[in-house]
Amino acid sequence: MQNIPDIIKRVFDAGFLAGSGAEPLPETERFMAGHSQYKNIMHRKGRADAARSKLFSKLAREITVAAKLGAPDPAMNPRLRSAILAARAENVPKDNIQRAINKAAGGEGDNYEEIRYEGYGPGGTALIVEAMTDNRNRTASDIRSYFTKSGGNMAETGAVSFMFDRVGYIEFDGSVGDAEAVFEAALEAGADDVVSSEETHEIYCEQSRLNEVGKALEATFGEPKASKLIWKPQNPLTVDDETGEKLMKLMETIEDHDDVQNVYVNFEISETLLAKMSA
């Protein structure tokens, strides 16, 4: 079995961009990266009412689309279950969740198209943006302008996704058990990797085994905070603080767009910058 402290230090969102000149960090020096750090910053700052309202709308949209594409019962529809878990994690009221499901059952709601955008940010970093839109041209134009203004550029589909793996992701609150207990249970359930901290346990598995691994772990630890498919970078890419600040601002701008559901990145910032941006 691998040493638990070493596993805890593994990075959530990290990847190495070939030809960038950046070197991957040694395994023992890795810590939280890009997207995980961004989530922590937003959590520490708290979300303004307007931002929460926008987030609730995005979560409700995903619930409605998931329910339209499959059964309105989360027990029979893994994507709907993932959407509901995400909504609960952000304290979306039960009535809002049920209303979003009912909208799908009644054939209401706009018809959204799911699109993936890929591009390069400052410092040659890679970003994947998942959007759900009723106007492809508008959304593409907006996302392209965000990349350009940040000093990066939007690329063709497939330009950076080969540097990421499509994997299953399950997240539990840190209070469900210690790192070793979660690690052993995850391996027994068929997971590939575990990243634990005081706040959370993040479990990764093959995308085809997400439902199977999730059910096994839920039987032991209860309902997870999240269970979904993500783009996980393959190796870490470090950036200096000046570049890191530009990248975090780019992520914030992109995620603030009404049509954007998820952003995945392959960089990590220093603890110094993390503390600065969390203030």
C-alpha cells in the first residue's frame, strides 16, 4: 500500500503542457492546484447573493437537462443524481431542485446544446470549458474574447484535452473518516486514486466505474458531496504568482458566464498567492 501522507499531497487539478518549458513538481511537493484552489478561494470569500443566484440557475439548468435526457428518477439516472448532489452541496433548496425536475417532466425549459471549448491561457496553460447554451455563436464569441483579453487564445476541440483524462470523481466531507480508512475503502471499491485533506476526500476512478464505485463508497460513508465525470490533468504545471493571478482572474471571468458549467485547468499556484486571493 502507498504511504498515506504521500497520497494526501497529490494534486487535484494539475497537468504538464508539453513544450511549455515548465517542469512537473516532485510528487512530495505537490499541493492543491488550479481549480481546487479556485474553489477554496470562492469558499473563503463567500458568494455574494447575485453570484449565488447565478450558481443556483446553472445547477437548476443541469438538473433539468439531465432529467430530460434520462429518467426523472435519480436512482435510475446517474447524471441527474450527480446534478442533484451538486445542488445540495451548494445548499440549493429542495423546492428548487424538484421544480427543475418537474420542468423537464412537463417538457418545459429551453433546449440547450452542450459544447466543450478548449484553449491556452497565460503562461501556455491549458483550459477546458464546458458550456450549456441556447446560442452557440454568442457563447463561443464570449469565451473567445475572455481568452484573448487574458493573453491566451481559444483553440480547436481536442487541442488540449489529450493532456487530460476523463475520469470519475467522488468527493466526501473530511469528517466521514480518516485518510487511511477512506483510501482502503476506495481501493476495495475499485477506485484508482485518493486525495485526502482535512476538509475533503477526493476519489478518482475509471469513468465507466463511477456508478459502481460511488454506490460501494456510499454504503460505507453515506451520500457523497459530489459524484460526476471530470477532466483530470495528467501532470502538474507550476506558474509564477504574476501568471497565477492572471489565470485565476480568467477562471473567474469564464465561470461567471451564464452558459458555463465547468472549467478545468492544468496549473497550480503558490500558497502565497492563494492566501492573497483568499483575503
